[in-house]
Amino acid sequence: MPRKIKMIFPVPMSDATRPMVESQLPPGVRRPDIEVEFVGAGRVMTLADSYYDMAIMEMAVIEAGMRAQDDGFDAVCINTVSDSGLAALRARLSIPVLAPGQSAFHLAAMLGHRFSILTMWPRWYPLYRKTIKEYGLESRLASIRSIDVRPDAAALLSGKEEVVFGKLEEAARDAIAKEGADVIVLGSTTMHQSHAHLAAHLPVPVLNPGVVAYKLCELFLDLGLAHSKLAYPSPETLKDEAFHAASKEVNT
């Protein structure tokens, strides 16, 4: 039987949004022996433009993933560079749980000396600062560069390619020339449509974080690896129903 990976997008997906989100894993990236199910989390569409929104998104991702193991999934892949819910889901589950920020930042540190995060707007800076500090990668971060364009949670980058791709390329070149970046990491899985352009036009590796995290899920499954339960101990008592009740109150 094919193994199954649950891909958790941090906000709800509409019929229009789903194909754009799922397109970050085209047929050439997926394997026939692994099924991927994209799931939108929570009930509130938010751009996570503050620590407050990040807390709500954390709860939504945890709720969407906590029963993945019981539902027959072999791994969970969180589909946001904020890595929302990563530690909590690792505590709740024994199957591998991967996230784009941790995956892409550590891979960037393997590919070069210093990396820059390329993002849409400055209001996402707090989520990068939080995870970079948590992962102990401050010395490897060259810069965070924003093009100061408000993200569109529904259309992603569709319809903005001519403007946005050029601005992203210019910002990346500045990070390379002025801050010494030798690897570029896209700051959001919703920016995946820009990856091919940037990878073709920049002189350094460009990492698409959602794909990196998904491929690490494959690797963990192939090698029979999962996170250490000494590092992420399981709770003595499951409180899923209480969590669902609290999460419902927050999201209504």
C-alpha cells in the first residue's frame, strides 16, 4: 500500500486556492508510492501579520494534525515557514513531523556559509526571527529581505508574476552582493510560483521550503526515522477534546 503524507496548509483552502497550493508539488516531484493529502487548517483566513495571528495559526495546525497517526497517515508535513505547531505535533505524534522553516534553513546551512530569507512583506519578519533563534542559526543568517508587497492569500502570486518576480530577483541580488548571502530561501510556501524563475536567474541555490520539507518527509520514511521522543515526549494524558473545544472558540 502507498504510504500517506498529510500536508497541512495553515489556513482554509477554497476551491480556487487548492489547485495553486497543491501545484507546489507537481507530478515530477511526487512519487507513485506516496500519497499526499493537502488539508486546510482552521476556520479563519489570515495572513498571520502579527504574533496574535501566529498563535491562532499554531492552534489551527495542531488541530488539523493531531489525529493524523490514528487516521492512517505515515508522516505530517506542515506547509508554512512559520513552522506552526511543529513541536506540539511532534509531542502528540510518533510518526515523522516536518516543517518548511526548519527543513529549508538547515539545508541552506549545508549548501553555503550564510543564507538570506526572501519574503513578501516586513510583517512576516517576526516568524523568521522566532524560528532562526530557536534553531540556533543566527550566525548563518545573512539577512531577511522584503519586497514590501502585501501577500494575497487567495491568488498567491498568480497575476503578479511580471512585477513580483523582478522585485524578488532584485532583492535576492542585493542580499548576495551586500550581505554576502550564498543561498536564498523563499520565505513562504505561498511564494513557490517564483522558485523556477529565481533558480534560473540567480547565481546561488534557491530553496523552495515546502518542497524541501516534503522531500525530507520522503527521506524520513525511507530511512525509518522520526523525531526523538526523548526530545518531544508524549503527553501522559491526551486532551484532544479539550483542545478542539478551545480551538473552536478561538476560530469563531
